[in-house]
Amino acid sequence: MEYTPLTERVRANPRPAVVWLVGVGLLVAVELGRIASGVLNIGDAIVTAVGAGYGGLADGLTTGGTTALITAVGLLVGLWLVGQQSRPRPVPRSSCVSATAFRYAPRSCSTASSSGSVSVPSAGSWS
């Protein structure tokens, strides 16, 4: 069996390649339609939420006056506080880190002696 390049085989019999390309084009078009539909739905939801939120705030301020304003500010502060609590906090580092964090023998957490050396537990003192 002799090797023939793909371009020559397609030129000799183009029908399978054309059918395959039409199928791929159809599948890509369906996926692009689904993506476009999802983008339009997200945009519609944003517009609806902004419109309803603005309308609700405007109605509340006109009918409720100061009470509605205080309620709106309280809700915004509450949302801000929830956002602050859900943020990851940095872990404070100390000079004495647990021995499980390292593969080496841990340092003792006692302060340095007057000679400036730090006491290190012996190998037999592991618990």
C-alpha cells in the first residue's frame, strides 16, 4: 500500500470531507447559538435586576422617606459586612511553627539564652 497525502486523497474523493465539514459547521453553529442565548439571558437578568432594584429603591424612598433610606443603608452595610467576613484572612506567622509543617527537626519555642544560641530538642524528645 503506497502512501498518498491527505490533500491528494481529498481531491480524488471530496464528498466525505465536505460532509464532515458540514457536520462540524452545524455543531459549531449550535454551540454558538447556545452561548449567545446564555449571554442574552445573563444580560436580561442584569437589566431586570437593576431596573427592579432601582425602581424598588425609588418607590421606597418616595413612600417611606427617611425610614426607607435608613433601611437601604442598613442593607448595604450588612452586605458589605458579609463580604468582609467571607474574604480569606492572612494567617499570622510566629517564630514557632509546628513541627508538622516542616520535614526537619523543630526549633524549641523558648527564648534564646544569654549566649545567643537557641535550644533544639534532641531526637528522642519527639512525642
